[in-house]
Amino acid sequence: MEPTPETATEQTVPPGCRAEPPYQRPDTRLRIVLSYWLIFFLGLPLWWRATSIERLALPRAKVEQISNLKNELRIPVSLDLTSEVSGLDLPDVISKLQVTLGEKATITEALKLSFVDGSPGPVVSQDCGPGGPDVCPPLNDHYSIKFVPATTEKSIEDRSLQVPFDPTSSSSVQDLSNTLTQLLLPPATDAYKLRVAQYAPRYRLAFSLLNEDASVGGGATGWDIEEALARYIEPTLRQLSQLHNFTIESQVQYHAPLAFEPQTVEDGFRIADDDLKVFVNSAEWTLASSSSNDPILHFILFIPAANRSPLHVSDSHGKTSRSDAFVLPQWGGIVLYNALSQASAAGHLDVQALHSTFRHFDTQLRSLLGVPLLPTDLRHGSSTGITRWQLDSLLRYRALENVRESIDTLQSILKLVDRIKGMPVGEAVRSDFNAALNALNDIYLTHDYKSSKAILSASARALVSSSKAFFNPNMVAMLYFPVEHKYAVYTPLFAPIAVPLLVSLIRELRDFVKRRYGSKIKSD
């Protein structure tokens, strides 16, 4: 009988040996190893695409152009001077006033003053570009100054200033220069910069009534917050609506313990000056009741427990302060309430009981938002406590501040992108970056001479857009994910796979070369 192919194969295998599997054949092993590497190289472009970082180009040259103009922005202000003082040489006074104001860095670096001698024609020509003064746009920051006899009181009303002036006094012009500096753009002290909250188009105002421990008595169960806000706070908010939009919220808490022990003194209890910094017990007080990206200014009416009343504030000299209200810079204001005898039997605070408290809140709000103070010798008739001069000065200060902050933020973005090579710059970042740059272009390059209100509007857009670009989630994430972290992530994944594949490839290639070289010798 003829043997079948199967039996023939089986007969060729030596006794005690098994047939070699197909995948163990040298050529098959080499193909298998090469297929792994082929899959690796075919997947490499996909992996590169999936893990690559998008870095769009940013207009660096435009930022440098704007940065060079950073200190050249000056807001135009027109002063119309008239006199009711007999024998006063008004042109001579204007000339001296121009010299004294020119010596003040606050004025010369931020404002572009023009003087009018009681008529439309300017005494000092305005430099409005190649077209000259004939193409100067109308100035919205226009003020009237009237010189009156020295026996008259110094006062302001709307955008008018009435100044008692003595032509025979050598200090009259200097006094007027100091007054105008305080009214137009007062110097920003370090304390002012530390206290005032950073500019934002929208603010949330959170009013909280906190009882330290209502269970031991002496607490308040409620307050007439809506009526108090309408009477004391809303007039100020209407005045400041040109700069900000406000959202108001309120709450009452019945247990808000302090995180420290007040000092015991003869007349009650006292909070040391150092403890004012840690007065807010963030761990146990819930002060924000809604989620929002808008900055919050807190205003707290704190009622101490019955066994810690009255509670007062210590001044910097370690003595009891005459006021129980204080401000936490850029955070909010706090008023200690020790007069519950004014409340009803149910512990409800009516508007009359809240009069002093909300007067303090109104003052603290204006302080935190940067409303400048008026000269002490100046009389005004503003019913809200904020004059037109103060509001204009605040507009100018915020506009200039926003422009500087926006330029600094754009420069910081460029420095971060240069320093961190793996930082992504996506379309959202570039869009916000360009939006901020376009707003700055409107201020510097399109038309330099605008009102402070127009500059504030453009600078607010620049500030918001530059901040969005800087705090973009992708940008911020890369600040905490350097290149070394990538190596730490990929090495445990690829090293255990790459080493066996590389060793197998070298071994199979070596065997392949030996087989080819041996077969060539045999054929020869």
C-alpha cells in the first residue's frame, strides 16, 4: 500500500522528536517580529498627531509696538477758566498754572491739559496729530474753573470749580495746582493700591448678618436688608454703574464662631490689631452662596455672642478704637454690632437700627472700589457722596490701570510661551489674545484722543480678554506639567515593550544574516 502524505511525513520525523511548529521556523519568526515593528511605525504618525501640541503664532510684533507706547497714553482734559476777581491777569495766571501743573508727574504722565480763557479758543495749542488743532475731537472731560474773591468759599458742583483767588498772594496759583491735582487724578499711594480691589466689569456684593452664637442669647434673627440697601447702597451703585455692574446677595447665619480668643479688657472684649487679619473664619463661615466667576466683595455685620459683648477693635497703638468698623484690603468690610438694645424683642434689625452699619458699608464700598477723597477744604452738594469730579477721576485711574495691566498680561503670555516649549496655544487663546490687542489698538493707534469713558470701555475689553487668554485651562495646565513629566509617564509604558522587541529584532536579523551567509558558502 502506498503511504499517504501524512504517514510519509510522520515517517521522516526521528523517533522521540516533535515536529517544529510553523511559527518557530526562522523565516516565520522574522516576519512576526517585523510585523510588530511595522505596526509600530504605521501607528507612529497617529500617535504623533494625537499627542502633538497646537502652538499657533501670536502677533509678537504688534505687542511690542503697543508696549513701546505704554507710557505715552494721556487722557485729554480741557479747563475753561473765567474770573470775577477785579484786576486779575487771567492769561498770566493760566501761564503760571500750566507751569506748576507741568511739574507734577501724575498730571504730565497721564493727562493732556488744554486751557481756555473764557472763550472757545485755547490758550495752549492742542497737539492733535498731523491735522493740527482744527481736527481735535470734542473733549468730554471739560471743566469750568471760576476765580472768585478770596472771601468766598471753595466749592464744586457738577464739573465746575469755584476758587477763591487773591492776586496779591504768591501761593494762590500753587494752591490751585494742588487742588486740581487732587480733583483730576490724585496720586495713587501704596496704601491705596493695596486696599482697592482689582478692576472688574462685574462685581458681586455679598451682605451677611453673622451671629457668633445665637444660642447663648443676644443674636439677631433677621434684618431689613432690602430697605437698607435701597436707602444707603443703591444711590452709590447707580453712580458707579458707569464702571461696574453689580449683583447683590444676602444671608443670615446663626453660628459663626471666631477662630481666636478676643482680649478681655475693662470695658468688655477687644480684638488685637494682628487678629484683624484672621478675623474671617473661612473654615466655618459660608459666605458665598452662588457660583460665579465675578469677584466678590463681602460686607459682614458681626454680632458677638452675649458672653463676649461688647466687642471692640484695637488700633495700631493697642488701644480701643473709636470705630467698630474695619476694611480687609481687596476683600470687603466688617462692622461689629454691639447695640442690640435698638432691636425689637424678636431680635429683628430694622432700618433705623441698621443706619450706622450701612453708612459704614457705603464708605467701605467706595473705599474698596477706589473712589478718591476730596480735598478737606472743598464744599460740595452731592447727595450720594460721590461728585462728578471724583467719578471722572476714578474713570481715568481705572482706564490707565487697565491699559497697563492688559499690556503686562500680553507680555507675560509671550514670555510663558517662549519659556515653556510644550505650552499649547490654541485658537481660543489666540482669539482672546487678538481681542485684547485690538482693544488696545483702538486706544493707541486708531485714535489717541478719546474721553476717559471711551478709554475705560476699550481698556475693560482688553483686560477681560487678556485675562481669559492667560488663564485659559490649557495654558494654566502646562504650568504644572513640564517635559520631565512626559518622560515619567511614557517610560513605564514603552520601556517594557520596546526592550523585548528590540532584542528580538537584533537576534532574528543576526540569525538571518548567518543563514544567508551559510547558504552562500554551501552554494559556492
